[in-house]
Amino acid sequence: MTRVIGSRLFSTALVLFGVSLVVFLLLQLVPGDPAVTILGSGATASAVAELRSELGLDRALPIQFFDYLGGLLQGDLGRSLTVNAPVTDIMVPRFVNTMILTGAALLLCIVIAVPLGVIAAHKQYSLFDRMSMVISMAGASVPVYWFGLLLIGVFAITLGWLPTSGMYDPRFPGGVGDLLAHLVLPAIAAALVPLAVIARMTRSVMIDILAQDYIRTLRASGLSTSSVLWRHALRNALPPIVNITGLQVGYLLGGVVFVEVVFGWPGLGQQLYTSITQRDIPVVQAGVLFIALAFVIINLVADMAVGLLDPRTRRAVGV
């Protein structure tokens, strides 16, 4: 176990290093000068040069990058170029908000997709099966931002059932109820594509398992259909379902960038969008690192869960 965890931590460090390097280099291609963005287009050349020197932007790119890595190893993510505040103070609350949205979307995926896939497999080739899979395929093809705008138009503007944006009502901020009301639409929008993928995977795995000899034996022994489906077949289908669910978390973390912008959700996605347009490099790097770290940790947990659920893989993951 210790060897496996150590290997995963080393892999995580390599992933974070690679992500930070790629993001740093890509941000250099974005047109514009952060110093000009901060001072405004009317700033003098001498003022811009002085600020660039103060921020270290006049140094060679390798030096800038390794200065950033040195601070990162000490827990220092730098300071925002636009608001002159520690990046950690900006990103941690945003990261918490993003994980609330991601967790709600993931819960929707599990609660809806798994039963949908199980029932579709049980009723293979029925009208329910065909309709559910057609809807799932359509859902996997719909752009997230378009679906979010559709939800706002129907449920917020036309029907007036739910708020259009934000995390709380700015006029009368409430507690959990206010949060849940603002969470419904963005969570549904973020969950659409992963839900479709998990439902199709669950159906495919369950069809294979329901064709196994031991399932026929269980049915012949007089067990009820619900017991066969939910207690025996689904239990053996859980490892691949957990695995694909862990992979879909990566899509969720990437998809919430668009969802947060559409719904004005104050998370990492909205902050990344704002920081990219302002060329606030330290904030963008920190946001991408937060997302990459969350993805790696969640997939590590998923791998361990698969090892616990499937004895055949326990030795492979060291559980």
C-alpha cells in the first residue's frame, strides 16, 4: 500500500509539473501585456517597464517559470497581477464553490444514470431501452453552454421557478435553501454529458453480466428479478461503473468552466475566464493546478474503490 501511494504521489507531482509548464507556455501566446492591462492603455512606457520589472515579467521565461515552481514548493502560489492579493486567498473559496457544484452534478449522475442503465439493460431492445439510449446519446452531444442557456430560458425566465445566476440572492441571501435553489440549474447543466456516458456504460456492462451463467442460476433458484438485478448483477458491475465515473469527474471539472460563466457561479471556472482575459498568469496557473490536483486525487480514490470492489484487481492497485 505504501509503495502504491508513493508511486501515485510521484505521478501526481509529474502531472502537476507538466500541467504548470504547459499552461505557463500557452499563456505566453495570449496577446497583450499584463503590465498594460494593470496600468491601462494610457500608461507611459516608463511606467509599464517599471511595473514589468517589479513583477519579474522582464526576466527570461525559464527564470520566470522556475521562480514560480520554487514558490509553489513553499506553498506560495504568488500574487494576483490584477488585484495584488495572494492567489491562495482568491482561489481557495472559488475552489470550494466549484467542488460544491461538481459534487452536486456527480450526485445527479450517479442517482439517475446508474438506475437508468440497469433498467435499460433489463429491458433490452424495449421502447424504454431505445428511448433512454437515444436521449442519452443526444445529451452527450449537446454543448454544455447551450443547454445551460436553455435551462435559464425555460425554468428561470419563462416559468420563474429558479434563479438565473449566482450562488445566493444578493438582496436577501439565505441559507442552505437559497444555495440549493441556485444550485439546481447549473448542476443539471454540468451533469448532462457525464450522466449520458455513465448511463450507457452501465447498460453495456449490465447486459454482459445478465448474460452470465450464474445469473441464470440465480433466476432458476427462484430469486426475484429485483434481487438479481440490484443485489447480484449490479454488485459485479460496480468496478467498471466506478472507473468510468472517476474519469467523468475530469469532464465535470472541465465542463463547469462553461457552466459557471453561463450561470455566474463564483467558482474556479468563472475566475479562470476572468483571469485569462486579464492575463493574470499566477491566478490562471493556480486554477489549472487546483483542477488537475482534484482530478488526480478523485481518480486515485476511484482506483482504490475498484480494488476493494473487485478482488481480481486488488493486487494490481495494492489494496
